[in-house]
Amino acid sequence: MKIFLIIVGIVILIFAGLIILGNGFNKRNKKKRVEMEKANPLPKEKQHLLAYGAILSLYRLESPRILQVMENHEILKDGLSAAWEVNNTEEAVQTLEWLLSEGHRTKFDELLLAFKAGQSFTEEEVGKSQECYESAQEGMMKRLSFTKSNFDQVNTIAAWDFDRAVNIARWSYIVGYITEEQAWGYIERAADAASPIFQSWNDYFISFAFGRAIAYEGKIIDIIWKGKELLEEKDSIWNEFNIKRSTVQESVTLDKV
């Protein structure tokens, strides 16, 4: 019994230590993000546009309020090549146009609706998509306190396409594949496409999570905590800006500030 209690105590200490280390890392990362935001300020109108790419930005430990990133630019270029097969201007433009005009939603929205209707599929038919979709729902209900009614309002994985479009535009500009003006053009198109579709940032996050689960066949545990930060922290970019852009179209000045 004593040995068992000792083992339990050690496990608890290790777990507590990991939590402390994690909290310390998050605080340091947030401090770095704030410092970068102060060094590279953007007007509120542009920050609002970048809010539509906030999930992936935070997932990569970057600020969702500026174009600049902490990531080494060569590593970023390698990532674009490996994950997106984007190696030059032409491929960057093709990828961005695809995300904005078609994306994974054209193929997988129908599957999302089938899942919501209660249809079951074999792994041979849909891979891990259904398993990941169900896991995503469970994770969001447990950690974000979402309910079935929250999921009922979302019938598209479009946020999965739009959030990635914002970030691909951002990265493509940083590595020199497109100009800053082009980047803002794509980012604004993503925002304009998302604004009329979604009623809240909750809906946007759910749509992104379903896209990751169904199209990417990926678990969402690694993005849930970013969703929690965006939805629950008072100073988050999502709690500053509405999911809806102004009824009077916001005019974004593309000149550098």
C-alpha cells in the first residue's frame, strides 16, 4: 500500500509540474505576442480581418493581430512546401483561389450533413472522418460547454477553408510569394465570405473543428484550448470583434501603417 501511495504521489507531482510548466510557457508566449503586436501595430479594421484566421494563428503560437510571425521564415517556407505544395507565386495564388472559391467544403459539406442526419458509414467508405467528427463533438461539449443545439446551427466546414486562407495569405506574403496588398486582398475576401455565413464565433469554431475532423481526419484536442482562449478570454481578438463585419462595408487601407 505504501508503495502504491508513493507512486500515486509521484504521478500527481509530475502532473502538477507539467501544468505549471505549461502555464509558464503560455504566459511567455503571450508576452512575446504582445511585444510583437506593439512593434508591428495594425489598425482595428485590419485586425478584424485577421480574426478570421485566429484559430490556426494561435495553434502555431503566433499573434492573430498582425501579419508578422515569430517563426523562422525558412522554416515557414519549408512548411508551405511540405504541407501545401506551395513553392512559388503561382502555387500560392492557386492554393488561395482554391480555398476561397472551392475548398474542402465543396466535397465534405454533404458528408457533414449526412453525419448530422444520423447516417453511419464504414471506415472503408469515409476513413476516420465519422470517428473524428463524433470525437470532436464530445471534446467541444466537455471542454467548451457546447450543446447539441450549438452543433445544429452549423451546416458547413467553410471556416476550415477560410481560416487557412487567411494564414496561407499571411505566410505567402512573409516568404515573398505575394505582395502585402495581395495578401490583404485574399484575407479580406475570406472575411467577406465568412461574415454572412456564421452567426457567432462559436459557430465559426465549430465549423473549423468539423472541417479538421472530417476533411483532415484529425483529432481536435490540440485546437480546443485555442478555441477556449479565443472564446473565453476577455482580451481575445474574438471578444473584441464581431463575427459580422459592419453593415457599412469596412474600407481597408492597404498602405503600410
